[in-house]
Amino acid sequence: MIKQNEKKVGAVLVQGAGIAGVQAALDLANSGLKVYLLEQSPVIGGMMARLDKTFPTGDCATCMVSPKLVECARNLNVEILTLSELTDVTGEPGNFKATVRRKPRYVDEAKCTGCGVCTQVCPVKYQIYQEPEVKPVIELAPDDRQKTDCILEQYRDTQGALMPVLKGINNQFGYLPEDVLRYVSVKMNVPVSLIYRIATFYNAFSLTPRGRHTISVCAGTTCYVRGADKLLDRLKGRLKVDIGQTTVDRRFTLETVRCLGCCSLAPVISVDGEIYGNLRGNDVLGVLEAYE
Amino acid sequence: MNNMKKIRSGQDLDAVQRAGLEKLYPDRVKISVGMASCGLAAGARKVFDTLSQGIKQRQSNIVLAATGCLGFCRMEPLVTVHRPGKPKQVYANISPDKAEALLDAVLNEQDKEDWILCHLDREELIVSGTHHTHTCNGHGQAALSKPYQEVPFFKKQQKIVLRNCGFIDADDIDEYIGRSGYSALMKVISSMKPEYVIDQVKSSGLRGRGGGGFPTGVKWELCRKAEGDYKYVVCNADEGDPGAYMDRSVLEGDPHTVLEGMGIGAYAIGAREGIIYIRTEYPLAIEKLKRAIEQARAYGLLGENILNSGFSFDIRIVEGAGAFVCGEETSLIASIEGRPAEPVTRPPFPVQSGLWEKPTNINNVETWANVPVILARGADWYAGIGTDKSKGTKVFSLVGAITNSGLVEVPMGITLNEIIHEIGEGIPRQKKLKAIQTGGPSGGCVPASLVDMPVDYERLAEIGSIMGSGGMVVMDEDNCMVDIARYFTSFTREESCGKCTSCRDGLDVALHLLTRMTEGQADTEDMDLLDELSQTIKDASQCGLGKTAPNPILSTMKYFHEEYVSHVKDKKCTAGVCKPLFAYEIDPDACKACGKCKPDCPVAAITGEKKVPHAIIAEKCTKCGACYDICPFDAVTKV
């Protein structure tokens, strides 16, 4: 390490002008070293310049990165080499020799004002090269795979098929198993994150296995004013579960539903889609006995 | 289904209509059972099975049919008996046992007088503007029962949207055509220019029945004029408001009216494809719709080259997945496209750039159901019903603390008083009317003092509520308004998609404040904060959900201010709903020491023996209300 008060000698080459490279270049330049900032793409700033906000503080990315970029360009100790690649390094610590291949820019950087007119008229569009995505191979049990393929096939030509596919899976398996979702993600070419968002957004999907029977207590206005909450308390007490949970023996899943539209029979519950109305007192516990 | 011949001309349609009329009014005895969801919940399936077996056993030629819902939900299961040449009889509250007896009576040419709700001498056929008379030469039976028109529940109703519900078998397109179904579509396609159709809808004054009240004709015109080679019409059947179920009833009882309305709309707008977005909680409605679409296709009323006119249009169903916000148009579109249902900024409006960025016209079920009648009878006829700015009828689901609960369709401008005290026949158990909640979680509470107010879009908006989709929950003195506000806020908080901070976090804080109030921990500053917060949520949210979510809070704070004050200052809930703010007591004078309440108490908080008046140990009591519910002498009181 070179100590702060010693006389600085030589120069440093920083490879890559993303936020890390830019910061490194600035720190080095400010400590008195000559810096060559090497960047493969036509511009410096890297990924951060494309971001809106940064995690976890939610601060504005551009606001943080752009002063650094300007400073890089202004700092006399920093020499920016864009469109450049490092082809060879020889020598030893303290005395390296780097060979850089620089691609032509065809634009006089001193004169360019950055108006962008040339990009609009250029018949060849610049395309970003992306690494081919490595798709994970998902192994499903043959039975599950067949069931899933069958659902996927059904909606192959439908626009906006994700929802009905998830619905089909939810009906078929009783919930949305993670490996099936990963399989669907690969097959339909949608990110797992989007599937997860949808699965958690809508009430009809469940990410955990469910009971053999689903009890839905109507939480509509009429049922509420006619005592659905008492009904719910009774069910919670009897089944020893909270809303959205499944009993230990997997017999029942308890949930609430917005409105079953049977307001004149309030309060109502539905068990596996069968509706029971006008439930008073302990009636509701009697209803459950029919379901094993 | 294979033998269904495509309908190509007016003559074809007339032939099907004649066949339909024969099915509707056969020359044999016909018994129909109301088999919509509410009927089924009341046990209509068992009644139907009993009748079906009974008919088989007795080797009778009686025709047994399943129909939709007549709307009088309190009286379900409803069974209709129709003997040729005699008035149609409607029997109420028929259990399987009663059904057996009723069948015997029918076979012996007798009536079950005690069970008759009413009879119909004739049926109004709204679409053609005529009647079907059941009696020949005025022979009816004399005063055995009230005529349909004089039953208080039906008297003030005017059924346009619900015209077929309870009268036809939704699974049989012939019966729909029998009552002049698809004649409006035929008329429109064969003799009207799209611009003229839009003109008719505009001058009829029809406004969106989903809640917004935007003029339907104007929307259609915007969509027609929008640039685009491919356009969509969408039916919003995501009836999410708790306490409103008219759309479900229409879809279960008369799905073809929606298909016909959409067909007319598609012709006027120039759309090629229709989508019905329906909530998944309505499995029966989905089943009926699917069958209706199949039948309409088989008759060539949907598909390529409809009625030999060159106009092609088809409909498919998309099921929702249980998210209240999907009722909002832009989130509905997002949901159809398979995205999380988050609203986006308008403009562009869906009529300009909607589904898959194509012009999309979205109307609600009830709006579509109005369309065929408007085109069949003409805009002037329709515009003659209702008030100055709100035309036509509106279906309300009249529920809660009301004697006659059910679906009622009334002309706009009728007063709340007429709906509640005449159609609904008042509040049961001699309780007093306290408020009427309209418009679901986006609406507000109308206090009893404003009961003489006429119901239309403008008047409801003026007093801080909305028409909404037509839920009308009647509340009596046993309902606590602070608790109601808390209930709706907890609903909207759950259902907020979370995009706008004001809605997501604002409702969370509002719910927290309201919960503190119902638990007796709030102070007066909380009330001011709640008021200010509600205003902010209203102003700063993007979509309809957030903009209207504070309505229940604001309207209850406005009209039931003293109730908030008693919760906050006196720590008392006069209605006896908020558990920490009241206690149960047994009135020793009223208590007959029968002992009924003792075994029901889950925490053994009731003392007393036989013949010794009971008392409640306040420290032990969890206020579950079991004793209050069971006491036959009303000796348990809330203080």
C-alpha cells in the first residue's frame, strides 16, 4: 500500500466504469494517482444509471450516480477510455504494462452536443447483447407433470392465459405447489416473481396445502350485521384454527369470502360450494358433521 | 344440441319463438321451482328432487322446470304451479314435505290455499309490449289469493332487467326467445345503422349501472370513434360489493339478455369480440352463462355471420380470482391480461386504449341487460321512466333489517320510504329504522331522517353516498354506525391493491383509529384526525376504490356524529355492538329462572338456580351474546 504522505508514482487502470469502478477511480484520482478508467460500452455509469430507485432506502439512483459521472469527466487525473477492452497485461506488481484495444467511435467527442439526431436516422439499431438465459430444469413427478401439461395445453393459444392456468392448477392440486409453479414459469416463459405476485394478489389462490373441505364464511355487509362474526368465532373455537388456516387433520380449511350474494339468508356459509343459510347459534357446528 | 338449426331470418326466429311459447306455457300442468343460488341455499334442490321423483312415481305428465329467481328471497323456495287456462300460482316457503303434499293437491285439481303467495292472471312481456294471458275469458279463480300486482313486495316494482328472472328456464334459449328474446338483436342488425343504435341508447338516457353512472351511449360513441382495427366489448360481472347480488341473479336467471345486449353493443361499436369477466364466487352463474353461450352459438346468434348479415361476434368468459378492485375498469383489464389487478391512470380511457391496448367498451351486467329492451321498445319509451337525469329502473338488493328481503327493481326517483316501508314492509321485531347503507363499501349511510328522499344518482351523491351497484342494507337500532364504518374500512383496507400510499396506508391508519374508538380507547383528537385523513384519502387516491373508500366514514361522521361522541367521550356503545363498551345484564324481574341460558354460557358466568333469578358475573363474561340470543323472555339486556 502506498502511504498517504508518500510521493505518488505511476498510474492505475480501473476496469469497468460502473458505479463501483467510477467510485474507485475518483478515490484513486483524489489521492493523487493517475487513473485510466476503462469501459467496454460507449458510456460510463453502468447499471445504476438505468435504475429508478435503490434498495432499501428507496433513494433516487440517478441523483446519486450522475454527480459522480460528471466529476469523473472533469477530474484531470482520470482519463476515460470508453469502447475499450483490455487485451493483455504483462509485468509485475508495481510495473504493469496493459494493452488496450479501442474501438472507433466515428464521432468527434469534442464537437458532439449529444443531440441524438444521428441515432434516430441510423438504419442499424443498436442492440444490447444479452447472455442467453440459462433455464432451470424442473423435475416434476410424472403424474403432476401430466396434470400440469394438460392444463397448459388447454390455454396454449389463449391471450392472458396465466390466470386461468393458475386457477386450473389451484383446482387440480388444491393449492399452488412451488415446483409446479417453477415448471409453469419455464413452460410459459414468465418469471416466477410475477407468478408469485399474482398468486398472492388474488384471494382465490393458496400457496399452502388445503383441507379436504373449505368452509367459507360470508363476510358481506348483511351477514356481518346479522352476526357472521359470532359464527366465525364459533368455527374458530371448534376447529382451533384462524382464518386462512387448515385443521391439523386436514379436514377443513376456514376462510372468509367477500359476499356470496345470499344476503336474504344471512348469515351464510358455504362448504365446498354448498350454501347454508340462516345459521343461528350452534347450527353451524351441525353443518360440519356431514363433511368427513 | 346438434339438431339446433341456425337462425337466419325473421321467420326462423318466429318459429323458435312459437316453440318457446309452447315450452313456457304447455297445454299440461307445469310446476317450476326457483333454482337460483339463493333458492338452492334455502333447499330448492331437495324440493325439485322430491317433485321429480313424485311425478315419476305417480306416472304423471306434469312438466317440471327449473327457473331463476323471482327476487322474493325471503319466501324461497318458491314453487310456481301453472294449469293451462288458469292463473299461475306462486307458492312460498315450500319444503320437501310440503312439495309432496302440493304435488298431491295439484294432481287432485286442488290448491294449497295456505301456502299461496299470489297468483298471476297474466304476464307482462316487456320486450314486445304485450301480455300473455293465463285465463280464458276472464275465468280465474276467485279470491283464493292476492293477485301478483297487489302483493306489497311486487306492487311498486317495474321489471325491465329482471323481466325474465323466475319466469324462464335459463338453460333453454327457446324460452328466452319465446318471450321475444333476440328480437331486438334481429331488429338492430337487419334494419339499423350503428350510429342510429348509439343515438337511441344516448337519447334513452341509460347510464352505467355499475355505480359510476356514466351515460352508456356516450361511452359507446367514444369507443366507436376511437381509432383501431379491433375492438372489444366487455361485460363487468365482477359484482364485488358485499350486499349486492342483482348481477348474479340476472346471470343465473336470464343470461341471454346479457348476451343479446352485448351483441347489440358490439354491432354499434364495431367490436368483433366480447368478454364476460365474472367473479369466481358465482359458480352457478358461470355454468349458466357457458350453456347460454353454447346455445346462442348453435343458433348462430353468436359466431360468424350472425343472422346472415355479415356481422360476426363471439363471446368468451374470463373468471376472476377474488379481488374486489377488479370491478374497477383498468384493473379488470389488467386481470384479463393476466397481470396483478392494479389500476392505471386514465386517460387513456379504456374506450381509447383498453384490453391489449385496443379500444374497449366496458359495461356492467345490469346495463347490458337494459339494452335489448331499449332497442325493442325505443328510446322514448325508456326515457319516459325515471327522473330528469336518471332514466329507467334500478335493481336494488334490499337486505338487512327488513321484513321482505330480496331483489327489487324500481323506477328511478322512487323514495327510500316507498322501498323500505311499502315494498320491504318495514323493519321486523318492532325495531326502529336507523340508516340505509347504499352503494357497498364505496357508498355511505343515509340516515332515517332522509327517508323521503327520491333515489337517483344525483340525490345520493349530494348526501355523500352513491348509487353503486345497488346494494341497500337496512340497519336498525341494533346496528352501531361506528362499527359499520370500521367494518367497511377493514374491507377496503384488505382489498386495496396497495399502489397508492394514501389508500394503502391511509386506510390502515383509519382502521386503527376506528378500532380504537370501538374499543373505547380513542380521544377527541382521533375524531379530527379521522376526518382529515378521510378527506386526504379521497383527494389523493388514483382509482375509484380509494376515492370512495372513506365514504362510509365521512357519511356516518356527518349523520351520526353523536354516536361517535358517545364512543369517544362517554365510552358507550348505545347499540350494544362494540364489546368493550357495554355489558350484558339479566333483569331479575323479567327473568323466569328457566335455566336455558346457563348451559349455553361458554365461560359459566351465569349464576342462579331453578326458581332463583339468574345473574351474570361481569368479570367472567366474554360478551359472546349466547344468553342474549337464547333467552325466551328478553330478560338479558345490554347496558
